[in-house]
Amino acid sequence: MHDPVHRLPSLLEAVLSVGTDLELRATLQHIVDAAAELTEARYAALDMTDPGRDGLRGIRTAQRPEPPEPPERPEPLELPEPLEPLELVVPIHVDDEVFGDLRLAGKRDGPFTDEDEQLVRVLATQAGIAIGNARLYETARQRERWIEGAAAVTTALLSGESAADALMTVAERARRLAEASAGVILQPTEDGGMEIVTASTLDDPGDIVGTVIEPGSPVLEQLLGGEPVFTDDSATDPRMTTHVRHRFGPNMMLPLRAGGRLLGTLALPRRRGGRPYTAVERLLATQFASQAALALVHAEAQRSRERLAVYEDRDRIARDLHDLVVQRLFATGMMLESTQRRSAGTGDTDKDVHAMLGRAVDELQSTIQEVRTAIFALQQPPADAPTTFRGKVLREAAGAAAVLGFQPSTRFTGAVENRLAEPVAGRLLTALRRALAAASRRAGVSRVEITVDVTAPLPDGRPGVRLTVFDDGGAGTTVTWQSPL
């Protein structure tokens, strides 16, 4: 038997080694290696009572090499799974709970002694303290990462991202924090299901976006009720019904809920066979989802306030244009028309004045029409696709401006919204696109005028609509298109 006093330095060194690292996995590896070194065991393992709590299934040493042996000595036996009772097994306690069993086998010079067991028990006591400290450190480090992630998401969402970009920001950040295979956002559908609307994945997302959890799914009631759902294996869990479930293993499905309003669900699946989520990870991810939902609501409110401010400012500009500019132009036109009528009978000497007044009146009328078109454009929601015919024509003109380098002037005559039916409007827009494309290809074009007139009759007398697109390229080009109403 070894001298106990002689082995105290080795015990002290082993006790010190288990506390040299604050990372949990490294700490457990130090414990296993120190126990094997202290007892001269060829095999050592630490099997945890609750591997899901820390996300670690077990820690083992590599096989320790054998010293040179005579050829007649039999080969060492393989480590049984689990170890036979004749080997040394010492429990490790952390906070009055059994963390796991430290198992040793294959002592070189015979069976394990009582002294070996006493030394390992001392080591196990210190190991329990080191594991507790490593747990605290790991929890604090995880909490810090999730808090920093939530703060980064809040900052990003309040910086003016669009709604779609905001959801992707949440999914992407959560996926990285959870070390998940994917981060997806689901939102309720009109028929009572839930649909994946955003997906951040390590690989090609494939057909993940658009996947629907149909009404009647066992998991749907919990999700729509704003309850978190945790699964150990999405592929085999009977509650999971989507066609993509077979790709994933452990999963967290967390409600994005704020102020009693359910915005959707954040799902964080890991790969098949991936490490299960620990209780700490589940708690931190749930808190992250709650904070992200609150940030999404605030970002949406901020965007609404900004849109409202833009609408109010545009409405004020439109009102000023109408009340001041248009009225003054109209009054000026009336005065010119009156002057033109008085000068009409004064003789040939004033014919030039009469013609100039006529041109001035025409220019004023064109200016009034263009200002009214600008007022209409200001009244359109800036971020939305136009739904009115006027808005669609203005959109085509704005698109041509990017190529032409200037904004074409646009004029509407008559009640275009009331008199123009959808099929005719579609054909008119097609003709407008072709005319603008042709104008953009001509050299020397510096002015383009678009006129839509629903008061111009067709040659056969039927009511019709006429589109005229004029450009001043070369000698000037006028494209005319007309159709029955």
C-alpha cells in the first residue's frame, strides 16, 4: 500500500487543478483527468445524473498508455459500459444534489484500495465546489450574451428597419445566441393556423418559409395561446406536423407577445441529434423573445409616427399648393382671359398681343394642371404601391425619370378614375410604358409631356380615352393611343 503522506502532494495538485478553469466542460475534464492520475487508473469517466441541465452527456478520459510488458502478460481488458461494480465509483454532490458519478477502472497495480477511495472522495468534494462555480460562471456568461443580444436587437429595430427586416433581425440574432440550426418567425394566418414568414438558417432555407401549421395541430393551441413549447426531437414529437420537422431535433418555440398582443412565435430548432436545450437556455431565450416582441411593437409604433408625420407634412404642402399657388394662378389666368377678350376687337395692330395672351393663358392652364398632379402625388402614401389609375400613371412617369434624367410632366383631363375601366386602363399603361421607353432611347430629349384625356371622342363619335406622349427629341415626336371607354 502506498504511503498516504507520500500521496498528499499529488492530492493537493489534483485538488488545485480542478479549479483552474471556469468553463464547465473544461472543469469536468480536469476532474476526470485528475482522478485518473491520482489513482493510476487507465480509465475514468464522469456520468451526469441530469445531462439535460448542463447540456453535457458525459466526460471521459482517453485510454492511458500501458507501460512496456512482457509478451506473456495478457492484454488489458476493455472498459465495460457501464463499469463493473468491482471498480471504484464515487458520487459528486453539488449543492446537496448528486451531480453524477466519478467512475474509475483499470488500476495498474491491482484493485483500488480504501486509500484510493478516500483520496477520490476528497477530490470529489472539491470537484463539487468547482462545478458549482463553473455553473455560476456559465450562467452569468450566457445571461450576459443574451442580454447583449436583446439590446442589439432593440437598437437595430429602433433604427428604422422595415417590418420584414425587423423580423429577420430577431430570427438571425436569436439563432446565433441559441447556437441553433435555424431561427424562424411564425405568424397567425387568417384560417387559424400559423405560417413561417421569416427564416434565418446556416444552410439554404429551402422551402422553410411558407410552411404552415394547419389548424387542428396539437401544438397550435399552445402557440396561439402564447405559451412556449419545448421539444427534445422535432422529428419524432407527435405534436409537430409540418413537412420540415424531420430536419430538426431539439427545439424551442417561444411566443412573441407584448401588451397582451401575440405578434407571432420565435422557433429555434437545432439539428437532429443536437445538444438538448438546458433549463437556463430555455429561460434566457424566453426572456429574449419577450424583449424582442416589445422592441418590435415599439419599432412599429415609431414607424407609424414617422409615417404620420410625413403624411401630415405632405398634406400641409398639398393644402398650401392648392390654397395659394393654384388660386393665384387661376386668378391670373382669369385676368389674362379678360384682357384677351378686350383686345380681340381692337384691330390687326394688336394681333400679336392677342396671340401672346393666348399662349400665356395656355401655359397657365398647363401649370395649374401640373400643380394639381403634384398635389395628387403628395396625397399618395409614399411607401405603398399606387392603387388608383392616376397613381399608376405617376409611378410610370417616375420610373422613366430615372432613365431620362428629368421628370416628365403629366396632365389629366376629365374624371379618369370614374370613367376609365380596368381593362382599358391596363392597355393604356402598357402603351405609356412603350412610349416612354421609346422616348428614352431618342437623342436630345429634354422634355416629355404625358396627357390622358377621357373627354376626347373617337372619330366615330363614341366616348373614348386618348393618351398623348410628346418628347422634344430631334424635330419632336408625338405618340397617340386611344381606345373606347
